[in-house]
Amino acid sequence: MTANNLYFHYVCAGPTTRRMTIEVGELERIVERERATRRAVSLDAYVGGAPAEDTFTVSFDDAHASILEHAAPLLARLGVPATLFVPTAYVGTSRELLDWDGLRALRDLGWTLGSHSVSHPRMGWRLYDEDDAAYRARLLDECARSREVMARELGEAPALFAYPYGEAPDAARDAVGAAGYAAAFTVRGSTAWDGDPLRVPRVEGEPPEPSLADTPTSFSVVVPAFDRVYMLSEVVTRLASQHYPEDRYEVIVVDDGSRDDLSPIFEDMPDNVRCVRQGDAAFRAGQARQRGADEAKHDVLAFLDADVAVGHEHLWHLDWVHRHVPDAVLLGYLSGYNLHDLGHVHTLDEVRRADVDRLRVIPDRSREPTLRACLDHPEWLDDPWALTYTGNLSLPRALFERVGGFAKGFVGWGLEDIDLGYRLHRAGARFVFSRFAVGFHMTDPDEPAPRNPFRATAPTPETFTGYLENLARLEAEHAGDPVIAAFAARTRSDVEETCSRPHTVGIELGGAASVRSPFHARLHRLVPGGVPPHELYDRVAYAEKVRAKSVYLLGGAPAEHPAFLDVVRRANAVVEWVAMRSPVYPFAAEGLAEAAKDAGLVSVTCEVHAMAAAPHEAVFGPGTFEAFRRGLDRLAAAGVERSARVVLSPATADAFEATLEALAAEGVRVDEVVATSAELAERYAAASPAPIELLDP
């Protein structure tokens, strides 16, 4: 046994419906309860030792802004030390999360700051393109880089680490040790401990919700089916063999008029698995799911697609969420789902012979960037409904019925689930996401015509006829709604791009940069931790699929991304022209400009604030102009074409015309000018060689 190590996430001043959030009054009650029988100590006690069993600790994960606002004053008043574990990629990326100044304030209040990795991954997941060495290298990078960043920003390397999601497989433990941490913390249901300082248990501090009864949630699992007997058989067999009480769930397969005979699948199935038939040969997934919901007898509806296989513990993962958040719309993970066919898929043969819980994960490309940006909290988003994919979704039947279920009229592939999600959101539903409720999306490489038109090898406007009819149906269901109108406009643009074979494909590397202006976030789209390499490689594959002529890299300082040169090489192999937009200073590094040129980089649109030291350093700080100047020269020496994106701000306005003259003297063309305010844009419009764009506020 060890100390009672309580962990929390977020704190609020009053009543809330937010998941993983505790009211400050309830936090005080819990701490006072602990103090009645135990002594409060810091988690630092595990550095070189361990606290006694009659002690307790308080820690928080994720560096939420509410910690400084609500938890710190309370714990200071009570005289209780506390620890905060920080996922470094997220610091300052949204109003929900603390920035470095906020973290320094906590440090100065006496808090211990530990690492929670860089990007908060599931450390038990091995990705599809990783062998053991690559998997371990990625985990080590997560542990070591976060420690380095915290040392740089806070003046001291952290000694403590908390595993994201509490998941500490051997490879993660090894990485934590190799990175130099003295103690690391998991999440368990008790304080039982074997003495391993790199696997110290913490227990959930939030009080159980009233719905946490002994009886598991009752589920009606609905699977719409249309042909594909070979896949459906695997899906149903796995559902029938769930490690879950048989009387607490049923599986309803709705045959939507299949041309194939599905009955052999069900000949030896248990009594809680059945098939009902609907209509003639068609593909109406929404209506089929509605039929299953109408037939359901249990409290929670769990929708799965007929090509999504799950592990034996799947329903237990759903149960955990629904008992903690009784009114949740639970978005499950879809490994292998990608709007486009880019070659990385789970096949039936792969799934059939595997324990799916040990399969390598293919990131859910269509939702991963959005989910990662909000730290897996869709309730932070304005539009969580856009993530509603009924390939793996569960929600209370009462909530489903309250919003009217699936709308009629959607035929073929797509958008009936988005429509449902939007109506649920308008009704005030709580959207929750789980990386443990994983479904493995299978694809048949030999299928002559994929149902998803985006997956077609050479789609044309005719390929999208049914999908666009569904989009028109969605607009009609919500006529006059500007949110749906905007969604429809973006969707039509995506269809047009897919069919039109765009000349240029942009690849966003995530906005990270070691040297930043005060308005860096307005200039670049920030992605916590930067875009992972495998997502960048998928964008290269997309460029190849649509036969693009060029690739354009952008986002912060792409040349600082670890995969930069590899992305350039891969892009150069499939397009005619590789260009980028970038601050200049990274190319001050010895040999980088030459290496990029050799890899295939043709041109750089240089982010230029001023061509003289004083105004440049007024933006970036003392000593930064030298690296900018050296980088500009090394690009020229390497034979990389240079153009400019000039940024007009109050600090550089007086030098604007001189900057333009200096660029012209060096033969650097000005492609773009952006201003930080409308007043500056208007004042310098006549002097600008290009129309001045206004940065978003």
C-alpha cells in the first residue's frame, strides 16, 4: 500500500455538466475528509523514497485554466501541497488551458509541476507503421521532449511524470525511466503498490456519480447490414462473444434488403443476437438504424457499422462512460477510418486472425486533428456534432427518441449521422469521446465500387450524386440555418476539390515554432505538438491520389518539424514542385537549406517582418535578426527560390517601405502583405505591391 494519491482534472466555481470537472466546494469537502485521518504531503515525496500510508496527495492532470483560478486559492488556504501534470504541446493553445505564465504562477505558489507527455497519447497504442523500435522511440520522444521543454520554460526539469490515461505498459515505463524521471504515476482503483517508483498508483478523486450502481448498463447494439456477408459475420461473431453479461445486451442486425443471404450467420448465435429484415435491395443506413432502435428493448443504443469490429471488452468500455455520464452521446474511436483511400486500412483477413485489442492502430484521420486539438473533449467545441459518426456511437434511447431519431429520406452513403448529431447538439446533449471504445474499420480492397465516394480512385461529380442529394436533404431539414448552410458550403468545396484534381495540395505542419511573434497564433494554425508524421505522409499520399502538380508546406516553422526533410523527399517523388511558407531563421542552421534543396524543395515564401535589425527585434527580441539574415542568405546560396510574405505590425510599420526596397534590391518578390489591424492596412495600401490582407483577430 502507499499514500492515498488523489487525482483530479478540472475545477469549477458552481454547478456544471462538464465531464471530469469538480466543484470547488466538493473539492474542499474531499480534502477536508482526507485531512481528518491523513496528513497532506507532496508527490515530491516519491523522489528517492515514498510517503507513509497515512498520508494523502492531491494532483491534477492536463493544465486546465481552472486549476490556477479555483484550485490554487483553495489549496493555499487549506495549506495542502499540490502537483500539476502538464502535456506540454497544449500549453497556451486555447482559453481552456494554462499558458507558461500561468504555470510559472503556480510554480511560484509552491506547486510541483510534472510532465504529462508532449501530446497526451495512449501509450499502449502501437501505430500501423511502427515496429518495436519506432514505437519505443516515439514514447521516449514524448517523455524526453516534454521534460526538455519544461526545463527550458520553467528553469528546472521535472522529476515527476503522469501517464496519459493512466496507461503504463512496459515500453512506456522504460521510456519514462530513460528520460530521467524519478517517479511516475498511473491510475488504478486502489492504493495497492508493489514499490515500483515508475508505476505509483493514483486513485480518482472525483466522487462517484449517483448512477454508478452495481448493475451494468443495458445495451441494444444496432448494426445496419447490406450484403458484405463476409465482413458482417466477423462483426456479429465478435459482438456475440462480448465479455459482458448476456442478459444486459442484445444485438440487432437490420438487413436493409441485402441481395446476399445473411441467415447462415445467425444459425448458431445466442438468443440475444437476431436479424430483422427491412425492405427490398437498397442501402438506407439511417432507416435501418432507426428500425433497429424501434426494435430495441434496452436503455442505451449502441450503433456500429457492419464493417467495424470490436474487442471482447467493448461494451464494458461503453458502460464505464455511460455510468459516469448518464446522458452522454459517446463518440467511439474508429481505427482505420479515413475519408479517402490512402492505402492504410484494416482488412478482414488481418482482423479475423487477431485479438483486435492488440492490433496496431490506424489513426482516425477524419476526426483525429479536431479531437487532438481539444484534448479529447468535444464539449469544448462549438460544433461537436460534426464528429457524429454512427460507425461507433452510443447514446441513451430516451435521448435518441426525444430528438426524433434518424430523419427519413437519406439514401445511400453519408450525412444521416451528421443530421442526428446536429439535432442532438441543439437539444443540449453532452458529447463525450473515448479512445478506449475502439472499433476497427475494415475495408475490402477488392470491392469494385466503394460506398464512400471519397474513396473512389478517380471520382467524378457523378460519383457524388447520391451524397450531394443527401447534402441537399440535410439543408432542407434545417432550412435557413446558417450553421448547416456553412457546413454544406464546406462540404461542396471538398467534393469539388476531390473531383477537380487540384493543382496544389497544402500540407499544414502544425504551427509550431521556437521563435514566435506576439501574433504568431494569428499567422499560423496551431496544432498541439505539431501534426504527427504519419498524418503528413497521408497528405502526400492524397496529393498523389488527386494527381496534384505541387505541394505547399505551411504552418509555423515547417523546417523545424522533425519530419520536414522526409516530407519534402516524399512529396518530391510524387509532384513536380515542392514549395513552402516559413519564417527564415530555421535556415540559419548549417546545411539545412542545402539539405532541403537536395530533398526537392524549390521555393520558400519567407515570412518577413522587417529587413533591419531594430524593427525586426522589436517583434522577436534581441539578437534574433542575425539568424533571420543568415537564413535568408543561406537559402539564396543553396539555390532555393525566395519570395516574401511581409507582415505589417505597429512595431514594423515605420520600416515598411524600407523593407520593400530592401527586398526588391535582393530580387525577392513580394507575394503577400498581411496587416495586424485595419488601420495599418488602410494607411499603407498605396505603398504595398500587393493587396493587404487583414489577419484574423
